Amino acid sequence: MKILKLVIIAIAAIVVFGVLAVAGLVAFMGYVGTDTLSSRATDSQMLAPDGTVAGKALVVYNPGLSGNPETAAKLIAGDLRDKGYEVCLAGINSTAAADVSSYNVIVVGGPIYGGVVSSSVQSYLTTMVPPEGAVIGAFAIGNNYSEQPFPTEAGLKTSAVISQNRDMDSQCAGFTAKLLD
Ligand SMILES: Cc1cc2nc3c(=O)[nH]c(=O)nc-3n(C[C@H](O)[C@H](O)[C@H](O)COP(=O)(O)O)c2cc1C
């Protein structure tokens, strides 16, 4: 009887350890994978508004493994263009993303893993030197269970965790409205 109990405890311990190891590996792979992919985000494009130009905006993204953060970045860039901004939509490792000096509005976003936005977004936010008076916003794409996945020193006017499971269009429109409010 005692031996049976010990065997059951040993099996349970192996199962728990296995589950934790797999979860840790997935988190690690996700975190590393998403930032490895971000190094390939080297494209950029310009979006010109109709009519009078309200200002210049830079929208920088880490595309993530799924591409959902890139989709959100495109929606936010489109919203800013519709509000009269000349927008540069730039992958986080593009040449365009490296120079923030001429923008009135700067938005940076990427995926969340383990409660924090991806490290490429964190370091972009904490190392960039925005021009005086620039409005800065950050977004993260996830399942919406993170409180504050952004570095606090980034001086953000607006930040949002945008859920990939809900209407991204309206969440991105809400983010842009708050940013320009
Ligand atoms: C290991 C792991 C950890 C995650 N942690 C969070 C989290 O803390 N908060 C959240 O909102 N979503 C979290 N998610 C969901 C991801 O952010 C979501 O799947 C997102 O789309 C990841 O982007 P990607 O697949 O484009 O890289 C996590 C997903 C995985 C696999």
C-alpha cells in the first residue's frame, strides 16, 4: 500500500514537473521567437492624408509570430492618416524607425509574453529620444490579461493591451482617439 502511494506521488511529481517545463519552454520560445522575428521587421511605408496635414506620425511595430501586432499597427496608422497625419508605418528594425526626430506622434507596439511587451518594444521605448512635445503611445497585443506591460519610464500618454480575440478595429480606433485627445 505504502509503495503504491509512493509510486502515485512520484508519477504526480513527474507530471507536474513536465507541465511546468513545457510551459516554461513555450514562454521562452515565444519570447525569443518573437524578438528574433522582429529583427526581420525592416520594411516601412508612408501613408499620406487627404487634404491639410495635421502633423507627422511614426507607427513602429514588432510583427510578432502571428502578425496580429502588425495588423494593429496598420489599423492605428490608418486611423492617424484619417485624422490628417502623414504616417510612417515602420518595422521596428527598419531605417525609418531609427530616426524619431521629426514626429509629433510616435506609437510603438508588439506582442505580450508573460505579462510584458516584447523586449524589442521595451528597449525601443526606453532608448528613443523623442522631440520635445511629441505625443507617445504604446500598444501590446495579447489575450488581455496584463495590467501594465510597458516600461513606466517611457512617458506614455496612452497605452493599451489590445485583445486579438475581440474586434481589433474598434480597439485600435479607441486607442488613436485617446492618444490624440
Ligand atoms: C507563453 C505565452 C505567454 C503569454 N502571456 C500573455 C500575457 O501575459 N498577457 C496577454 O495578454 N497575452 C499573453 N499571451 C498571449 C499572446 O500575447 C498572444 O498569443 C499574442 O498574439 C502573441 O503574439 P504573436 O503570436 O504574434 O507573437 C501569451 C501567450 C503565450 C504563448
